[in-house]
Amino acid sequence: MSSANQNDATIPNSGNSTWRRRLIVYAAVLLVVFLVGLVPMWLKSRTYARDRDAAQSSLQISNLQNLLANSAIDSRRGEYEPARQAASDFFTKLGSEMARGSDSVFNDAQRDVLRPMFDKRDDTITLLARSDPASADRLVDLYTKYRQAIASAPPR
């Protein structure tokens, strides 16, 4: 009887061991199938994220350019208060973007060219607040310098 007890004891263990091996194999196959589906999707999402970030950078640059252009046009038309507000928004947003440093939509060369624009900020806004027609020429000059700075070195 003792040998019968030993055989009874080993039979359930060998069935249990086979069941565990199958479970491990199935889990491994499932993991491989999951990764085969995940990796291409992950690579595609990285590409889309890079494209999205580039589009957002271009949009930010264009929005700043539009603010400055709107300010110049409004000033030229004699609508000084909307021009002042647009110019103020431009300088505020440009300052925020420049303060981001390496995370900015501008690269180092662009930031170096754009930094001197802040020297004329207070004078320009004061001219607009006084409804001075000379503000239109000042804004057109700033707009031209902004466009040259953006064109001088493509954003990253």
C-alpha cells in the first residue's frame, strides 16, 4: 500500500505541473501578442506627438506674429486702443515664451534676435496710449524684425 500511496501522490503533482507549464506558456504567448500590437502603436503615437508639438510651435509663432500685425494695422487705421491691447498681449506672450528657455518655441538664435525687441516695448505702448501716429511705423518695424528673426533660423 505504501507504493500505491506514492503513485497517488505523484500523479496529481505531475498534472498540476503540466497545468502550470501550460499557464506560463499561454501567459508568455499572450504577452508577446500584446507587445506585437503595442510597439507599432507606441511608435506611431510618438510620431504623431512630435508632429503635434511641431504644429503647436508653429501656431504659437504665428499667433504672436498675428498679434503684432493686428496691432500695426489697427494703429495705421487710427484705432489706437485695440492696437495698444494687441501690442501689450504680444509683448506679454513673447516674454512668457522667452522665459521658457530651452522649452520655448524659439531656438537660441531666434531668442537672441528677439530679445532687443523688449527695449522698445514701453515706448511703443506709450505711443499707442497717446494715440501717436508714429506708433504705426514703430509697430511695422517691430513686425519686420520679428519676421526676420523667425526666418533667420527655423524653430526646432
